[in-house]
Amino acid sequence: MTRPLRLALSGASGRMGHALLSLLGDDARFELVHAVVAPGSIHDGQPVSPAAAGSLRYAHDWTLAPPIDVIVDFSSPAALALALDHCLAHGTALVSGTTGMDATLEARLADAGQRIAILRAANFSLGVAVLARLLREAAAALPDWDLEIVEAHHGRKQDAPSGTALALGQAAAAARDTTLEAAAVYGREGRTGERIEGSIGFAVVRGGDIVGEHTAMLIGQGERVELAHRATDRSIFARGALHAAHWLAGRAPGQWQLDDVIATLR
């Protein structure tokens, strides 16, 4: 019988950390062996539950970590840097959804792919990964059609457009042999003039408890194609991250993508 994968969490007391812990309790593919929280956290030293059997307690660093097959990180750039240090020192695979890195950490992560398997994503929904693939194909097949991306989230979200919307825009721009920096239009107000040919427009909705909705509209003359994804349960992101972790553990070093994961689901 194949043993469960030894998994560690970085950012274990955060929103995603709690979601991951609730799923790990019933997931026989994994054994949770280490759970890291921020130094000074009220959770530091407390028992981890319900995902861990035995006496596992939250830790504030990686000093006493046992052997690990894969680390799942939803933390902060500073905490991600420490998790990366541990991965590089021990050859451990890394799945991360942390955002907001500076150029130095981005460069470290890019270089680390030469030594360990890394998978990073702004959104771990497998449905969003499929949406991005479909949008790439549609944007390339309809290169002259106008493209608009509309996203909606809860009223507490701090950034706009969402990281997922930007990732979709980047996928579409690459399919059309351009960059998002060159094509994006983030706001329209007043007398804006005619739409710029080849631009990718973004519109943002904020309100209530919307988990996350993304719609890409390809608009031609007399017809329109809409590709959409609507999240109704935050646990989809945790499920996607665990699916990615199970897929990534034991892979060769490299910068892997969720697109690589969904390519093997058939």
C-alpha cells in the first residue's frame, strides 16, 4: 500500500489554512506533518485539529519540521521566503498561492524552479484553469474580436482587478502575441473616444458576499462569445490546491502550472 504524502502547511491559521485543514481531515492521500503560523500567533504551540492525529502542534518556523514531500503555502511574502528556504534545503516540492511578492522574491522563486518542483497560481480553482485554457484558444481563434473581462467579488476585497482577472488577461494577450501591459484598459470614464483596437478591457464589481465570478466576453459584429466561471464555495480553492499538491509531489524540478495538472485529468 502506498503511504500518504507527507504534507506541511505554511500559513496554517489563515482563511485558506483553515479550509485546507478541514479537508485534510478526510483526505487519505495526505498526512499532515507540520503546520506553520506567523511568529507571535495565538495558535503557536496549540494543537492542530481536526486534520492531524496525535500530538501535532502549530509551529512558528521550520526548525523541527520532519521529512516533508510537499509544502502548501498560503501565507505572506516573508513566510513564503522561509518556506522556500526549507524547500531548497531539502528538495521539497512547493505549491503556493501567496501573492504580492517583490522583485527579489520573484527572482528567487524563478531560480528555484531549477532545483525543486514549484507550482504557483493566483487561483487554484480547476474550473478557472479550464476557463483560462478555453480563453487562450478563443482569443487566438478570434483575433479581431473585442475582448472584455468582467470580475465580481465581495465588498471586502482589497485589490482590483482581481489576480484571476489579470491572469486571464495575460493568457488572452499571449494568445494574441502581445502583452497585458500593452493591451490592458483598466478604467473608462467621461469622453473616452472609440475603443482602442486590440485592447483588453477590465470591469470590476464589488459587493455583498460574492465568492468570485469571472466572465470573458469576445465581441464581434452581430455575435458574442461568453466564457464564465462562478465560484459559490471557497473550499474549491483548497480542493484545487490539494489536487495540485498530490500531482506535484515527486515531479522533476521546474515551474509547473495548473494547466499541467488539468491536462492529466482526462
